[in-house]
Amino acid sequence: MKSERDGINPAARPSGTGCVECSAAGGWWFHLRRCVECGHIGCCDASPNQHASKHNAATGHPIITSFEPGERWFYDYRTGEAFAGPKLPGPLSRPLDQPVPGPAGAVPPDWQTLLHD
């Protein structure tokens, strides 16, 4: 099922509660983003590995939304614009008890020096 806007699949559920690639590699992330075409959870562009943008480059899936508590914005890589999007199936964010940055135990003590601007 596709929405009125190309690149949004309202039925796509999140792939997990953390960045798929960082979790697999034992890495860490700053903030999380959700692909609204397939549900892939990746780390933001400030994170060391920028997996959400890499997912967009590899798949062509054009739209993400925040996967952070209390944030409800969508971003279209094609236009570089943020917009208000449709209601998606939950969960809508990482668990509230998951720290930022996360996950717990994987974040280096000098994490702030490792962020991208």
C-alpha cells in the first residue's frame, strides 16, 4: 500500500529499536531515523556512520522521519524539504529508556568529538 506521496508506505513497520547496521557491528548512534518506505532504522547524519543517508543512497528510498521521542517530522531527500507526514504504525520512536546517544554500553567516552556537524 502506498500513500499519496511517492516513497511513503504507511504499512511499513520499524525494523527495530536501534540503527540496524550499528547494532550489527557493535557500534553506536546519536539520533535515529526511520525510512518510511521500508521501515529501516538508521542513524542520523550527525552520527559517525550516517546509516540513514547511506540507506537512501543504496535503495533510493526517498523519505525519512525522526525515530526520536516527541519528534514528528518527515524529510524528503529528493527535495531537501521537511514536511508533515501521515500517521504511521508504531512504535514511533526508540524506547524512552534507551539513552542518547545509544545504545547503552557502546558509546565511547569521547563521543561528542566523533559527531558530524
